Amino acid sequence: DVKVTQSSRYLVKRTGEKVFLECVQDMDHENMFWYRQDPGLGLRLIYFSYDVKMKEKGDIPEGYSVSREKKERFSLILESASTNQTSMYLCASSRRRSTDTQYFGPGTRLTVL
Amino acid sequence: GNSVTQMEGPVTLSEEAFLTINCTYTATGYPSLFWYVQYPGEGLQLLLKATKADDKGSNKGFEATYRKETTSFHLEKGSVQVSDSAVYFCAFQGQAGTALIFGKGTTLSVSS
């Protein structure tokens, strides 16, 4: 069965902390994505990666970076967390570069105080 | 630019009522279209999809038809259940890109 896991369901951090959100997929997918979900705004793409060590900016990359050292793992990094980064973060993966179903993890609800 | 517009919620229905959630898109080329569902406390799950014009996606009693002439992909279900209460997202994926573009989501609440 398809599986995308995220390291934490809930996370509380303080302003200025460095935050790591981890995502792992076990489907040997090439593509991986990070979205944030906010009420009334839907899902917005932060970064995506279509191969190991490859990354591309999405619509809202400011304040974030990513790392993809292994095919199955895609990390989202908040270099210096701010309160406006309080949100639900969703990771997804897919099999090919385009026009394919994306599989989502359960999400990490991050609160920055 | 590319975008997806779906009807705003919340949508509140009684059990066994008919459901329609409208979705229209703006895109160049021939995108693939999706409906995702998010149950409370969970991530998104694919509900159905259609990859070319006039295709009908269906799953769990839900249906949506890819209408190129009206650039629409409306979600329908003939008889909703309480367990259908969730947030529904319309999305598309262009031929050249990899990421999904999502609508803002529509919250459906079904009462018995």
C-alpha cells in the first residue's frame, strides 16, 4: 500500500528556531512536494523535487529551504521560524514528472509562538 | 495564469441529498483534473481524476466529467452520507508541470 509519512503530527516551536520537517515515502517515487495549507487559501506549493539533490521553488518559497539527499526522503527546513509560518504542512509524492496522482502524508500542524 | 476556482463553502446537506460542488479552471493546454478529499485530521486522498476531455472520473458514488468546452470539472454525488463530511479540493496538473494547482477547498457537512 502506498505510504507517505511525516515525522510529526503536531509541532510547537519558538520564533527564531530552526525547524526540520521530514517526509518519507516508500513507493520509489521520483517526485516529492511540500505544500502548506491555510484556511481560505487552500494548498500552496512551497518546493518540489523531481530527483535526488534536485529542487525547484514553488509559489511561496520565501523563508523555507529543502533537502533531498535520498530518493525516499524530502526535508523542509524553516531557517528561522516566524509566527506567520504557523500552518499545516503537507508532503506529497508521485511516480512521474507530470500528470500523475500525488499521494499525501497526514500533515504536520506547526505552531510558532 | 493557471488557476482553479471552486465554490465556496461551507455546504450543509441532509443525508441522502444531492451534492454538486462546482469547479472551473483556467489553463493552457490540456491539463489533468483531480478531486481530492480531506477527512478531519487526515491528509488529502485522491477521490477521482480525469486526464482528457469528456473523461468521467468516479469513485465511492462521486462523479465528475472533464468538460473542455466549459473548462469545468464539477463534483456530484446522488445521495450523500454523514461519512462524506470532509473538505473537497479541486486541482489540476498541466502537461508541462509537475505540481498540482489547487482550489481553496469546499467544506461539506452532512447531517443525519
